[in-house]
Amino acid sequence: MSTPEQLIICEHCDCVYQKALLAKHQKTVCTRCGGVLQRHNGLTVEQRLALSFTAAVLWLFANFYPVMSISLQGLKNSATLWDSVLALSQGPITFMAMVAAISIIIAPAFQLMLLIWVLGFALTARRSPAFKLCMRWLETLRPWSMLEVCLLGAMVAVFKLAGMLDVLPGIGLLALAVLSLLMIRIAGRDIRDLWDMP
């Protein structure tokens, strides 16, 4: 009989399966609903932790350096992600400013802090204090982190404004692009395998 550590439950239909060892690029799929049960993750704890620290530095660059600079007839202006949230908060859609702040600034920051916390202890072959709570929050925050949506919006704005003004993409936009890719790799994919770490 299988022990609970060898079992995996489909998060969509609650069907129970035995865990399988996966090779590179493999995943297991629920036969009942088609939901993904497991994905192979070729990263070690050290690599994940290093990528998490890199993503934290990129988060700082994305939030405190200009995403784009606009100039017209000698007048120049630049905007950061914080500036976009502040601009939304001063209009009639203040609620959208709060949603934007959560999805592009706060949720990714909390994800990174939780990952660094959990992986830092996993590096020493221990579970972090409040491990279960951290893992639940990581799953809860995943749908709220929308850096790729923000990146797409910023890219559209750059291309649309380029026809009317002199637009120069900033360091923040490049950092946001790399951060989006890193977040998908380390936090946006299946993080359930962290439960199996000692």
C-alpha cells in the first residue's frame, strides 16, 4: 500500500494517483479531467535559490528604474511602475490602482520573499518555520502575480507612443521582461515539489 508521501491528488477533480519519477520535459496528467499533476523540474535547490535572489534584484530594478522615457520638443518625462499606480489612483478608477499595485508590485514581492525563505531552509535540509503557511500563500499568490500582463501593456504603450513621440524603453522595462520570465520559471510553474524537500 502507498504511503501519503507517495500519493498526489489532482487539484481539479480530487482524483488520487501515485507519484511518478519524471524525466526531462515530462509531466503527468489526470486521466479524469486532464489537469497537470506533476511537471519535471530540473532545478536544484541551490539553482532555485540563486534564481530567486536574481529575481529579487530584478524586482528592485523594475520598480525603481524608469520603464520608459518620453520626450517631445525638448520636454522629457519618465515613468516607473509606482508612477503608473499613482497615476491610476488619482483618477476615477482608484480601485484599479489597488489591483495594479497588488498584481505587479506586491504579489511578486511576497512570492519572492516566501520562496527565498522556504528555499533558504531547504538548502540546509530543513523545513522552514511556518512551511505549510508559506506554501499555501505561494499557491494563493500565483494567480495574482501578473507581471507578464504588465509587460505586455508596457510594450503596447511603447509601440503605440513611438509613432507620436520619442519613446525610449528604460532599464525598468528590460528588468520587468527578465523578471517575468524568471517568475514563470521559479514561481509560476508547479511548486508542489517543494513539499518533497527535506
